[in-house]
Amino acid sequence: MSKELAGKVIFVTGSGRGLGRTMAEKLASLGADVAIHDLEWTGPAKYGEAKDMGEVAEQIAKHGVRTVAVTGNIGDPEAVKKMKAEIEAKLGTVNVLVNCAGGDIGASGNKPKPNDALNISFEDIQVLTNNNLIGTMLVCQAFVPAMVAAGSGSVINIASAAAHMGCSPEVVYSTLKAAVVHYTRCLAKELYEQGVRINAVSPGPTKSARFQATRVVDPAKMDSSGVSFNRYAEPSEIADAVAFLAGPGSKFINGQVIRVDGGLTLFPG
Ligand SMILES: NC(=O)c1ccc[n+]([C@@H]2O[C@H](COP(=O)([O-])OP(=O)(O)OC[C@H]3O[C@@H](n4cnc5c(N)ncnc54)[C@H](O)[C@@H]3O)[C@@H](O)[C@H]2O)c1
């Protein structure tokens, strides 16, 4: 495989497990030094993907790249500041930022219940907003200025197919992901002449361990070997789009959202 990301330092938030972990592996396989992150050191164990962040870091290092594992709440400015210092001390300045941390995880650490617009609790609204929108903004505020100073960089925000169509339940989560898409466009506008690209990837339903553990899955949509696009995505299919946006092949793509959903949101527009 060509090492087209050799020399890049990439921070993937929420990469102790799930889609972020697959992205981190893919980016490392392309030669990037990768900082991995989770809310807690044992975050990767929650759905049985790894023992802890140390084990995930060992896997990333097998690609022959440098890595560092950091933990902290992306919705807490002090925690973000501390993680930035740790990453820069170990790997240097971050050139590519992937804001993957998030999800429909409420105050209990699981899906909010109730999860419809009129009944979801205030506490869950606050936690979801921190996890999906405020966190993305705070991490951008921390890491993008160095990219602006360097006159280059790429930010990839992970939104969702749910951002592009009316959804219920998961109303608050969907609304926040729509905000992530718009924030992507606005930040791209703000940095239009400064060499830093800001794009988003909107995955459709994807077979992460959490996805499978937190809902009743449709067995007919699990198999990706057939011809139909009416199925769940493989995590690697989302990671491929992220790698493209991180690399030189997308150097004139800016302020865009790539929907990796097999066409799920083709019709709603
Ligand atoms: N799996 C899907 O079907 C799907 C579809 C569309 C979008 N997404 C998005 O992709 C991303 C990854 O989802 P996943 O399915 O891999 O879930 P996941 O729960 O396995 O991964 C999410 C990661 O983000 C971390 N995180 C969440 N809030 C955080 C916070 N405030 N501070 C620090 N870390 C935090 C979690 O600890 C975890 O490591 C999420 O943003 C999710 O919304 C997933």
C-alpha cells in the first residue's frame, strides 16, 4: 500500500473503538502518525473491541508509525487543552484532525430514553450537545490555529446520514449532526483563503460494535457481499472516505459533505 500520508500527524477523536478506531488503523496503514483518543482509558472495552487504549495503541504502532493515546471529554475545554499538549509533546503539530467522537449517547452512557423531541430530558440534550457539537467546536478551536499558521491542514468532521433527513426518534442527535454539517461549511468559509480544508463525512447506519449492541439489527442488512446498497455500511467504507479527505487526492475539495450511505439519503435531498 502506498504511504501517501507519511509525515502527517493525525488526531482522530473517539478512536479507541468503533468507526474512529477503524479510521485510525486506515490512516496509520497509509503512513500517518496517529493520536488516538477516548473518553476513558477503558472506553475500548465497553463493547468488547479491546481491553483498553494501551492495546489499541499497540495495534496502531504495528503499522510502523508513531502513536500516542489520550483520554478526556471533548466537551471540556481544559481536557482538550491537556490532550493537545500531550499530543504535541509526543508527535508534534497536528496536520489532520478527524472529529469522530460523538454518537447518540446520553447522560446514562447509553441511548437517551425517551429519545423523541418532546420528551427527551434536558440533561440528555446537554450531554448530546457536548458530545456531538460543542466537542467538535472546542477541538477545532484547539487544533486548527496551528494549521492556519502553517497554511495547510485538513479537518474531517463525522456527521451522519441522520443530518440530511427528518428523523424521529433520535431528533436531538440528528439536529446536532445537521449542525456539524453546517459548522463544517461555515468554518470552511472562515478559512477560505488560509489553506485549511474543512469537510464532513456522513455515514449511513454502520456496523460498529456500539451500533450492533444498542439496537435490534436487521439481519438482511448485515451482509455486504451482495449487489444491493440497501444494507449497513462496513466501518472500513467510512474510513476509506476519511482517508481520501485526509490525503492529496482531495486537495481542492473544501466545505463539502460526503455521504457514505449507499444512497440512503438520495431521495430526501
Ligand atoms: N455507527 C453508525 O451507524 C454511525 C452512523 C452515522 C454516524 N456515526 C457517527 O460516527 C461516530 C462514531 O460512532 P460509532 O458507531 O463508532 O460509536 P462508538 O460509540 O463506538 O464511538 C464513539 C466514540 O466517541 C467517544 N465519545 C463520545 N462522546 C465523547 C466525549 N464527549 N468526549 C470524548 N469522547 C467521546 C466514545 O467514548 C467512543 O470512543 C459518532 O460521531 C457517530 O455519531 C455513526
